[in-house]
Amino acid sequence: MLSFDLAKKIFTVIYTIFFAQFLAVPTFFFNDNFVGANGADDANNQYVVFFMRLFGWCGLTALYLLLPNVDPASALKYMAIANAGFCWFGPISAELTHEVTAKHIVPCVLLPAASAAIMATTM
């Protein structure tokens, strides 16, 4: 069995890394994970950069506001629902709808690792 505190730390570290990249270096993340992406130099990708930064800020804010101040049972529900959504709208959708690079394996491994940490608290 994994303690709630350890699961929360694993979840927080994984998502802090992703959200910080979305906020600080969206073009790097975009180009590193998707084939044929031209990054910020492509006018169409300015929208992608805008929304990635916005998503990064929202994610970091949610982690800061919700996880430290919520009781463990409520936090685990939030973490499980949030992670399921991130898995679907993130790596699963990307794999199904875009040509991705080999480096895209990272979110495909880390997001299920966050799920495993959440599930391990219930054993």
C-alpha cells in the first residue's frame, strides 16, 4: 500500500513537470512530441502556444490551490478524475489523432504512473 502523502507527491511532481513545460516552453514541448510541428514560427501554432501556456497556468494553479488544502479522500477523488481526463485528452488523444515522435512515450508512461500511485493508496 502506498501512503496518500507519497501518492500526492508522485502526482504533483509528474504534473508540475508537464504544466511548467506548457507554461514556460510550449514550443519545445510541442516540437518535441509531434511530427511536423513548426513551433512558434508557424502562425497557426501561435494558438497552440497560447492555449498550452493557459493550460500550464491553470494546471499549476489547480495543483497549488487544491492538493495541499483538501482532505485525503477528496484529494484522491480529484486526482483520479483529473488524471483520467488528462490521460484521455492528452496522450491517448494525441496517439489517436496526431503523428507523434518517439519522445511522446514519456507522457504515455508518466500519466499511467500517476494512476498507479493513486490506485496503490486503496490497496
